[in-house]
Amino acid sequence: MASATTMPAITHVAVTVTDLAASEAWYTKVLGVKPVLDEDTGPFRHIVYQLGNTLFGLHGFPDLASDQPFDERRPGLDHVAFGVSSRDALAEWAARLDELGVAHGGIVDASYGSGLSFRDPDNIALELFAPPG
């Protein structure tokens, strides 16, 4: 029997949203793809997008514990980053977000890469990230 020594790649990420219909419309517009799954599991309904080899899900709970906007300074999720190939691709995404009316923080360069930050309707922090160079 083989033992696990390193964690495998992330297969999916899911975020809980306050208004599943509004978030589905927003994410479908921003991601540029339609969901591959929309299923009510009982405790929650989830809508899932296929992004490369990773699934990105939206969870809607009928009994949310809180409807306060997301704040990365609380324990838990800080942000979700989507990878792009280059800084030029980030510039294209900045233009696309502008066209869609999605506010963003502009491209920020660092030694480890460049990022373009924006937020979803629940204030969840999202980022497009390019490696350095």
C-alpha cells in the first residue's frame, strides 16, 4: 500500500453566496462559460463551472448562518486566484472587466508575479494572477 507524502492538486473550490441566482448570472458573465452542473443536494444547491482541470462551485444554503459580506480578515478564505499565462493576459482581463462593469484594483506587480484583484457580488476577493516575466 502506497503512503501519501504530498498533497495532490486542488480539484475544486466552492464559495457560499447569499443570492445564488445573482451570483450565477455574475459568474457566468465574468468567467465566460456556462455551468456544467446545477444540483440541489438537500442541504444546499450548487452550481459548478469547469475551468481547465479545476471545478469552481457556488453554494447556496437555504439557512445561511450570516448574510454579512465576505471579509478576508476573518478566519477562513482570503481569496481565490485564477491563473493566466502572462502580464499581457492580465491587461486583456482588465479591459474585459472594464467592459463588463466589474470594478478592479488594476494590475499590481511583485517579484513573484502580477495580480489583478476584483470582488464578486458577495464581496468575495478574486484575483487573476500571472507568473513573473
